[in-house]
Amino acid sequence: MSEQITTKDLQSLNELMNFENWLATKLKYYSEMAECEKLKANFENMAGTHLGHHKALLDYLKNNKG
């Protein structure tokens, strides 16, 4: 039996999810603006990492919605 998530926890998770999504969006934008292929690839990689963080938080919420 999992413990219920408190309102404060939900607010914190929401803030983290918003931050991860915002960061991924910014990094994707930077990758589109970059002229250097190596830099472009690094930005895309970092954007993917932060999208993964966002998905992990979302999955956590789905699995613990009590």
C-alpha cells in the first residue's frame, strides 16, 4: 500500500515538472539556433535528458495517485 501524496508534495512535483519541461524547451530552441554541429548535438542531448526527467516525474505521479 503506497502512501498518499500530500498537496505540498504535489505542488513541489508540479514545480519540478514545469522546470524540467521549460529547460527542455529552452535547450531544444538553443539546439535549433546553434550553428556548430557539436554544440547542437549537446543541446539536443541535454533537452532529451530533461524530457526524461519530466517523464519520470509524470510516471511517478501516475503510479502513486492513491
